[in-house]
Amino acid sequence: MRIAIIGQQAFGKAVLEAFLARGDEVAGVFVAPEGTDPLGDAAMAKGLSVFPTRRYGAPEAIENLRALGVDLAVMAYVLQFVPQSFCRVPPFGTIQFHPSLLPRHRGPSSINWPVILGETRTGLSIFRPVDGLDEGPVILQKEMPIGPDDTVASLYFDHIFPQGVAALLEAADLVVAGKAVERAQDESLATYEGWVHDAESRINWASPAALVYNLIRGCNPAPGAWTMARGKRLHLFDARCRVTRRFAEVKGMVPGQIVASSPESFTVHAQGGSIEVLRCRFAEGKKIPAGATGLQPGELLS
């Protein structure tokens, strides 16, 4: 088939390479206009037509796609709004990747939120984009478990990324062959969450330890759940959670108190358990072993 790819970053590059590897013709690649990008760089290295595009509803963008004469447009990790005037140009329309089981977790941080909320299943969807954000009919989905110690990084790179590339190829084949079954999303099951920013990623040590651990996992590697230590912001990444079983284990402790330290880690008390922090970084620094912070038992995080 003859396609156009709209996307960016390593995922977009992997999708481009996967379509080319099996012999499909990529007539053009549309990328965000700012700076360099793995998808745009890979497309240029292969001698493909690359279109840095700021507004997909602009007449120039629509005409660029129309002139390519593609069968299908494939959206592989797109953060810009792409209107129907662009999506409907190819005869088989446009398909889009989204890293959640739609209609759950519409929005930009759809890998983070299932982990933060303590869910045990997630997945990905290939759907038809419409003008409502992540609201179009679903063509296919792939479901996967969230392990008790999974992070955003492990979910994405081990599962969602490779399965998402394969799912876009599968969906493209179904659409062009006329075999795709498109299922409307059930609005009664829909949720929308925005970006995980500073307000959402700050740790409340008075929360149950399991919720703190979910927040740390759901912000690893980005944006990094954070707390204040010695008057400076400290982002926490790799960690372990331990459940408290006896009152004697926590007598005299307060939430946020460091209760143990070693050259590799430090441990913080929270409601119902503790968090052993293995890797972290201060706001302006690099990631380091948590023990290298020098934080000692008795100090308080807030």
C-alpha cells in the first residue's frame, strides 16, 4: 500500500521502518516543525519527502497530502490537532495510535494514569481520529497487564511500543482490505485526564504507601514524582514498597520521615508501609543512587 506517516519521536521512526521493511511505499512523512526529530531524521536519511507542519488544517498541509496520492494516512504519536479536512483526504482515511484502552484514559498522559490509579490492566487502541480528542471509532485493541512493580518505562518500552507498531500495521491491512470493523466508543465508560504536571506528581507522604508507590511508578521516567528534601525539590524514580504489619514497626514515626539509609538507598515512612527509594535526582541534577543524597534517618521529606 502507499501511505503517509504523521508523527514524531522514536515511535514514529519505528512505525516508518516497520512499513518500509515489509515493502509498503511511504510517499511522505509529516512531522512537527520545531527542531530535529528521530522520525524526520530517519525519513530524510532514506530520501523520503518530509513535511514540517505546524497546522494540519492549513490549505498547504491538505494539498501536500492530496498531492502524495496515498491510500491511507497513519498517525504515529501525534500531539498536534489534526482536523477531518486533513484526515479524510486519502481514500481509506486515517488511522491513529493511542496508548490506552479507549475510551478509558483519553488525553496526553494515558500511560501514566493507569499506573498512578493502581489499575492492573492497560493496553493500546488503533482508532479513527475525529475532531473530539481520542473519541473516534476503534478498529482494534491490544490489552496487557500492569505488574505490581511496572513503571511507565517498562510498560511502554517492553509492551506498548512494540505492540503498538505491530498493531498499526495490522490495522492498516484491515482497513485497506475492507475488513476493518469499527466500533463506536462507549461514552459511559470514557475518562479524560490531562498532563501529569507538578501539582499531580507531588508526593503526599500522609497517603497510603501503596498510593505513593503507584505515583512514583506512574511518573517514572517522566515527570518524576517529587518531594522536598533539605529545602530542595527531589524527584524519585526507582523504588520498592513495603507493607507495615505491626504497630511496633512504626511507633514514633511520622509520614515522610526517613527511617533507614544505606549507600544504595533510603527508606521513607508512609501510611501503612514504607518506600525504599533506589534512584532519584535533585531538580537541577542528574539521576543518582538514592544513598548518594546523604539523607539520614530522622530527616523529614515534605
